[in-house]
Amino acid sequence: MNSTAYGNVNYYINSANEVSASAHEFIDDKHIVMCIPVYTNPENAWHVMYGKETDNKMFGDDANDVAIGLELCYFTDKNRTLEAYKKYIWLAAYNCYYFDMNIGAFVGHFILDPERKVDPMSALKIINKTYNDLLNDIKNEYYSCLTGVRVNFENKLVTIDDSIFQNDKNYISIREMFEKIGYNVGWDSQTRTVIVKK
């Protein structure tokens, strides 16, 4: 708590000879800092202990070898934590897009390594969010980055006016994107809306 992105990076640099721990990217209210390459010539970060069963079941391998480590910095100040959260959501959505990754594969330490860590739950508590809120916010950001249209994924049913669909190609690409994140897409000819539902 109350540590910045650069503060975390400096800690891991200074303790490199004593601690085998790191993450690829640290996010606070002002900065996103990549300290281990992830987009080109990616390298491993040591963000989950080896020998954990959960990551092997989820990813088919150890998280250190196949997953990206994103660390959300949080503060006693709710506003600072919320600003960091917004950047974190954007970066998580971008990573899902860049790596063609299912948003459902986005997990926290509290799932992968609960004996040692509970993040991001501590940060979410400060801003009154749940883990489902976080996943919904990533879905919303991912969708809005691709289409320019915001959708509230907290609802079971979402309707989008068809004016954003200027041709069949737009409809197909948006349908595929929704299906990729676990939604079904249909067309209601009476109301002329795209129907998106779980």
C-alpha cells in the first residue's frame, strides 16, 4: 500500500540478489512502468510461486512461464487508487487485445497464490469494487477501445443501436469480439438493435 510504480521497480532492482520476485508492469495513478519486456522479446517475470496447482490447471503451465504479471499499486487515498485502477483496466484490456487473450483468463494472486497474496482484492476494497466489477470493467474497456461505444456489462442484456453498424463487416467483427468474451450476439429486426446477452 502507498507504493508507486517506480517505487516497486526500484525495490525489485535493489533486491535482485536477495529476492526472486518481479512483475512485467506496475501501474499507479501517474505511471505505467514496464520493467521486464513483454511485447517484444518477452522475458519471464517471477510473479507466482512455482509448484502451484491452480495456474497449471488454468494455463497448462506455470504462470511465470506463460502469463503476464500486472501489478496494481494502491493507496489509502481512494482517488489515487481509482486513478491507478483506470490505468490498470486500460492496460489489462490492451494486453487482452495485443495477445488475443480471453478476458476470462485474467486472474489475480488471490486465485493463483492465495496463501501468500490477496491482490488485487485489497485495492478493490478501497474503491468499493468486486473482482467481477474488475472483469466487467476490462470487458467494457476492451469493447470501447475496438468500437468507440461503451457498454455496461453489469447488465444481463445490453442493446446497442444499429447506427454504429454501417456495414456487415462491422457487425461481424463486433459479433466475433463479443463472442470471444463470452457473450451471444443477435439482431432484433423489430427494434433494429443488436442484442448482446450472456
